[in-house]
Amino acid sequence: MKFKFAGISLLSLAICSQALAQETIKNINIQGLQRVERETALSYAGIDTNKPVSSEDLNAALKRLYDTGLFSDINFDTKGSELVINVTENPVIGVRAFDGNDKIDDKILEAEVQSAPRSVFSKAKVQQDVQRILDVYKRAGRYGVSVEPKIIKKSENRVDLIFEIEEGPEAKIDTINFIGNKHYTSSDLQGEIMSKESRWYRLFSSAENFDREKMNYDQELLRRFYNRHGYADFAVVSAIAELSRDKTSFVLTFTIDEGRRYKVDDIQIRSSVPDVDVDQWYKYVTFKTGDWYNSDEVEKTVNELTEELSKKGFVFVEVVPNIQKDRETGKLIAIFDIKENAKVYVNRINITGNTRTLDEVIRREFRISEGSVFNASKIRESRRNVERLNYFSKVDIDSERVDYDKADINVNVEEKSTGYFNVGVGYSTVNGALIRAGITENNFLGKGQQVSLSAGKSQRTTDYNFSFTEPYFLNRRLSAGFDLFYQTEDYQDESNYDMDTYGGRVRFGWNYTDDLSHYIRYTLKQDKIKNVSSASKYIQREQGKSTDSVVGQTIVYDKRDNTMKPREGYYLSFGNDISGLGGDDKYLKFDAKAYTFYTLSDYYTFKFYVNGGYVTGYGDRDARLAQRYFLGGNTMRGFESGGISARDKYTNDALGGNWMVWGGAELAFPLGLDELGIRGRTFVDIGTTGKPDKVDNNDIDYSSKPRVAVGFGFEWTSPMGKIDIDFGFPIVKEKYDETEVFRLNFGTSL
């Protein structure tokens, strides 16, 4: 008798087992095998010879064989003492393909599905793959997608598997509702979250696409916002996303409980660690009594205390904030408990999210290594180092205890575009239109190398530049690079001469600390001044070629929180060059810069800056035109490039100066267009220059009096890159200065 087990009944199992029980099984014959080995099938069946077989044994064997996914049909038959297992093998997948997926790349789908070429076809696995593809599209904001697996039978028990995809439209966010907000408007809260309502001007933005993970993060952003402004009891009661019937739009509803706003009534520091005198640590608290509660300041205080304690030798301590609230009075006590920790070692540093950037590029920025003692201060430094690479839009670092004395450090990054196609456009009253274009890749091949190629053209200049930088030369914290450049400059309108410059530069740099860097360079170039027939006699005497061989160095101390968009911190640099080690020119040059940044109320960023420079010839040589200082343009808005300079009275040619000082202040502020990436700014620029050596004062117009310009502008972080627009108005100037009102620069991200 023969029994098929695809839908076997308890009665047939009983009959089969009874038949087999009457005679001990002496042999098991498996028929229908093509690719699967007999021993493999027997091991999955798990039925032994020389012993009776029960219905439970047969049922378990059937389940095990089906669970392998190798067979589409299985039935049992008995012939005396022989058990015959008839199987039909699942086909093998020959070609697996995706059709109709225009918005999601094949590689992304291939990484998700389990059905692969040369693997065994399984209907259950294919259905799971369909769900995985649907999930991928949902994460991309497409909820109207449909996926139909198409199976094409081939010879030799093979099939081709085609996933036919109809992507459907993106599901946009139609409306965002807030319920329970009393102290802040819905517009205020929408400005704090990542999700945005669909609008025509968000053509290039993904913020209007619904994403469940983004909505979850929005809840955290709302909590942070309220906690920063004193609402320590704030909670998101619910967050609901409702999909429209046509699956093309969502309505998001956040129900919140703002709670009471608290003021700091008292600040206490307590310690259970011997030798820690709490009185000396209050100076590291970043807020004071009477302030509204701010969770960011509490976290900043924890970091400050932890770091300073570590510097004083208290490495194995933790600072735990304890916030005690009085809901009736709206006052709270901020207590910081300093506790001793057991010694914990770093087990592993796990890095995820970097599909392009090599792990080593991230690991080398860490100031802590596997096997070393766990140090929260060094982990924070490492995080800042990774963020300052500017390769990632998000850097999350957390720790996970894996043993009583071991912890893993988990690093999750989200990569962003590191390549740029830069286009600069400007206009001045003297030079007219100018355009500049360049390609820059700051993370070449994911190795952290920097490569750039640029070209510029205006009515007076043409230039070409190529540069390459290896940030970790010889696998050390030593950067190395080179530059090649060629430039022609037409100064006929400004100074009645033209100049050609070409050459190259080799440079090295290293870090003493994460903030203190030192750079050295060697430059070899040739300058050629020509077409000087109508120029000042001081320019004519420099006609011809000169070779410049220069060794220079710069020291930089950078404490900015972000190199691209700093909001806090400062930047200091000092450099000098010496020319004369070969070549024709002999001079000494010194340059210094200082910038500082402050942000108030989360929105208003002040920038204060000052720059200075000095150059002088030595021996029998003077500093030439190419080494002198000309203020204006980007250095002094409101003035033409080179507009502030000593000038020949008779030709009006700018002669430059042997020193310069310029600085000012700038305030960046919101315009209510933050979601579009547009911010406003207003500025004051002040500066002046010296005069050249060995010129007759009777031949030049010159004044060392400071020039002052005020103005306003806009910065737009657009989908095409950063766009800067400035309007500058000189309010203190000399009559011979050259001025301009409008400047525009923009760049496009690849």
C-alpha cells in the first residue's frame, strides 16, 4: 500500500505504522533524488533500520524533510520490510531578476532577498522575499507598491525567477497635526522635527516622504526640544500615521503632554569617591540657579565633570545626574553624583552603516582601542573626530556591556555625499562677471583621501588647480599631499599689468593633539609680470620672470564644534614663510587668524574674527607684487578685490601693502525658512593695509586709516549646494578705494 503525506490523516498514519510495526524495517529506499545525496536525505528523515516505526516517527520524518526546503512533494510506501520514500526535488533557480524597479537599485534588492541564482527554489522563501521587497519600498516611502513573483520553468528541473514590481507613487506627508501643545505653536514644533508636510518648494527634499524610523526620531527631537526649554515632564503620548485610501499620502498626528516648566532652584554635587573634594568642581557646572531647566546643559555638565575628573586621575568614575522635581512649585534640584566604577575594558569596536568608507578610516580617529581601559572622555573625543571628517550625516556611538569587566563600543554612521561640483559666480563694478568650477572628493575610494580639480575664468583671470592629500601617510597621523597650479591674471583695469604664475607645492601635516595641528610646505613657482607699458613705474620695475622657492609652516589650534557649520568654539592659526632657498625672491612672511563662535537661544550664531599679515624683503630684495596684501572682495565685503590698497596717483594702479589687518563681526539668524535651509546674516567688516617698501610717498595715494563696511546677506544650503549672497556698503572709505555692492557664490553637491 502507498501513502502520500502532503495531507496525510491520522488513520492512514496508523495503518502505515501498523504495517511497518508487523515487520522490522531492514532497508530504506529513497527514490526521485537528482541533486541531493542519499545520505543527506536519510539524515534529515531520521528513521533507523532494524526497528519498528510509529506514526509519530513518520510524521516527524515528513516534517523534517519538508522543512529542508529541498522537496516539493514527499510520500511513503512500504514493500515488506522495506520503506520507500518517494520525493520530488524543488527546482534550482537559474536566473533571478527584478523588473520595473526604477526607484530602487537592483543591488539594494539583491541584498534583501534570499532566493539567489543556483539556490533551491522554495515557494515559502519566495513569499518571504516578496515581503522583504515590500518593506524596502515602504522604507523609501512607497506604500502603493505591488510585487508579483513570476516563475519560468526551464529544462533539467530549473526555473527562472522574476520579481515583477509596480512601484507606485511616493507616499508624501499631507498633514502634520499636534495635539496638546499649549506653549508652542504647531508651526514651531514642525520646525523642530525631520518630517515635513508636502509642499511644491520641497521638490529636492526627502523630508516630505513618510518614514516610520524618521517619525520615531521625531518623537525624540520633540522631547529634546521641550527638555531644552524647561519642560522636564514632557512626553509624547502617541504618534499615529494614517495612510490615505489611495496609499499616496499620510496624516501624522502627535499627541503630546507638555507638562510643567521648571526652574533650577539648587545645584548639588555629591561624591562617594575618596579624595574628591566636591567644592572645587562647581566651576564646571554650565548653568546656574534661577535658569530654566535645560537637559543639554545637564548633559554638558556631566561631560565637563567626567572629563576634568579624568584629567585629575579619577579615571574610573561616572557622573550620574539626579533631577528632583517639585511639580507644585515648578522648581527642581539638579544633583550630580560622582560614583566609582569598576574597571571596564573595551572588548570590540563595532562599526556599521559605512557602505563606502573603509572601517580603518573611522577606527583611526578613535582615541581608544580594543583591549584598553574604557574611558568615556576619550569616546566623546573619538566621536567628535569622526564627525569632523564630514563624511557622515549622523554618527551614533553607544556602549554595550558584554561581561562584568568588558564592553563593546557600537558605532553607527550614516554616510553622505563627500563629492562636490563647485560653481562660483560673482559680479563686481570693475571685473564684471566671473565663473569658477571644480570637482572635489573628500573621501576618495572610501580611504579618506582628498582629490580636487578646479578651473576658473573671469574677465581678468584664468586658473587651473589640482591637489591630492593623503590624511594618514605611512599609516601614521601624518598628512601628505601636493598641489599643481597655473594662473593668468589680467590686472589692466586695476593696475595695468598681467601676471602668469605656475608651479607646485609639497606639504606635510601632523597633529600634536586632536585640536593642535602643524603643517609644513615647500613651494616652487614662477611669476611672470608682463604688459606693463601703461603701468606704474613701481610695477614696471618688476617686469619679467622671477622664481620663488619657499619653505613655510602653519600651526593651527581648532576648537570648533563643526568645521563646516560651526556654532561654538574658536579657531587660531599662525604661519610664516621664508623665500630665498634658491630662486630669485627673498622675503619673510607672517600670517595669523583668529575666529570665535557663540550661539544664543539655539538659533543666533555670532562670529568674531581678526586676520593679520606682514611681509618684508631681506638682503637687497623687496617683497614683490605677488607677495603683498590686497584687501577687498571676500576679505572685505563692500570693496572690490584689491580695492583697499596703496595706489599710484598717476595710473591709479593698486600696489598692495607689506602688512594688513582686517576683521569684524557677523550674526547669523533664522528667517523662518530653516526647513528650506535659508538663514540670514548681517555683518561689519573693518580693515586696512600698509604700503609697499621703497616707494615715494608723493607718488601714491595711501592711508592707513581703517575702512568700514556694513551689510547683510543670505546663506542657502540648497539641494544644489551652498549659496551665499552678500550686499556690502562701505561707510568709511577713501575716495580712491574701489567698491562693490553685490557678491554671489554657489556650489552644487554631486
